[in-house]
Amino acid sequence: MQKIERYTIWNNKGGVGKSTITFHVATRYAERNPDTKVLVIDLCPQSNSSMMMLGGGTVGETHVLNLCVLPTPRTVVGYMSTVIANGPGAGLPHPLSYMVSLSSVNSNMPPNLDLLCGDANLEPMSPAITAAANAAALTPTVQPWKWVHLIFRQLVDSYAQCFPGHDVTVFIDTNPSFSIYTELAISAGDKLIVPVNADDSSRVATNALFILLHGQTPPHPIYGAWTYASNATKYNLSIPQIHAVVGNRLTQHLGAATAFSALSDATANTLYQAYQANPVRFTHRKYLASTLEEFRSSFTVALRDFNTAGVVSAHLGLPLSRLTGGHYYIHGDRVQINNDRVEECSRAVDDLVSML
């Protein structure tokens, strides 16, 4: 029986490395699971993960722009525009018509990895998406809010039908702001990969994450009924569970133990308290974590030195498995990478992939 896994990479804090993590986890997962079809959906207007996968740097940027300016863009905007224009109840467009087989553009990418490219027009399109979601229901069977929010979830189902002999794993990159297209990304996923930094703002953002997904207690007397959490409950949409917490950019020079300590100081205790209060908001493990250390062991991964080898790899559109030590020019700056750092970064990404 075909298995479909859906991961959304999201935190409502900017600068935590969502796109870089998406690049690395998707490429490495595809390398380690060659019989699985792997799809990246880039629902961030900045399209950084798309640029990385399409070759990195200006090469990747040019490919993204070329996909965006087609008469029917082969992007998230092209697909979503077609679905909304056709209206609820219409047949879905063929998903592969909007996607890119990445190895056909970037020979460094695994052959089983596909992309639904990001598009800067998500921003100007967002009022139209919101209007479609908030439209009056013309018949009892049509629920516009639910229909719009499930566009990309149904896309994944449609994509999987194209490959009945293969399991499918999907990674969805997001924007930190909780905009309408971020709501669609959340609704398309079953499991959350949550990148965090070792700082107080990440701790605060973690609290906000739960409020955005599950609502405030008690709800706001005026705005409470308008929230995503309220509508998700009303229309019986499942909220994705936290599956992995990724400590990114914790340290470039300190050891792994110090990195985990920094993660614990900043956010792990807040997450553990949330886990104790509502374990159903986290994915199931073989045993229920009863201490902070058990929680960290089960749910967290530290990506040490991701500002060097990992970022150079992503900038070049080159998986870590193909990156070798040496000197590289990044935006005119000469950067030296040694093989130990590459191997260290690769092990960290493998630790994350092993959790999936």
C-alpha cells in the first residue's frame, strides 16, 4: 500500500533557516530513499529553497524567474490560480504540468526529487486567495474556506496518484508570517519540522506557534472566531503535529554538547512544557518522554556549523554528499571549507533524516 508522508517546515520566526533546512533534508532524504518520490512545495514568496535546488545563486534565481513568467507559471501560483479560477468541484489540473523534475535542470539533484517552484507573486495574489476562502457558500456542499485551504493537500494526493508504485514524501517550505498561503502550507502537512535558534525570540515564537495553530485559551472575545485555529476546528481540518525541532545556527565553533545546552536554554523547556500539557500536539514515539533530557533526545536535532558547509552547499545547489573541502567564492567572498566540517554537517542532516 502506498505511503504518503507530509512535512511542513515552519516557525513563525524569520531567519531560522527554513529554506536551507528544506534544501538539505529533501535532497538527503531523496538520496537515501531512491525508490520514494520526493516532492518539495515552496510556499515562501522569497523562493529561496527553489533557487537552491535549481542550481543555487544567480543560476537558480534565473530558473525561478523563467518558471514564473511562463503564460501559465510552473509554480505554486500557476497551480493555485488555475484551481481557484476553475472553482470548487472542478477537476484538478494535472500536477506534473506545474512541476520540475530537478535533475533535468540541476544534474546534482537526485532523480527522484521534484519541485513545485516558489513564486514572488504569492504576495500580490494573497488578497485573491483570501477572498476565495471567505466567499459565501452558494450551496450546502461547498465550503469555500475549507476548499481553498486544502488546495495543496489535494495536490499531494493528485501527485501521489501519478506514481502508484512508489511511496511519496513531501516537504513544504514556508514563510514565517502566518499569511493565507502559510495557512495553506500548514493545512497540507501532517508533521511539522520546527527550526529554532538559541535565543529568547525563538522561545517567544514557540509560544506563539501553539497559539496560531491551536488557538488562545480563553479565545479573544472579538477576533477568536476569525482565527485559523477556530476555522480549522469548524471545518474539521487536522492540525499537523510537531515531529522534529531543529536547533539551527546554534554555534559554529563549540561542541555538540554546548549546542544542545544552548537549545535547551532557549526553547527546549518551553517545548517540553507544551509536550507535557498536550502530548497529542507532538507525533507519537515508542515511549512518552518523562524528562527534559528524554524529550530532547526524542524530538530535537542540533545542526552545528550550518553557517559554513551547509550554507555553501545550498548556495551552490550542491547536496552535502557532493561537496568537498576547498575554497569557494560566495557573493565575491572567498570561503574555505574543510572536509571535517562537511562530514560534521552531513552527520547532522543524516540525524534529522533518520527521524523522519
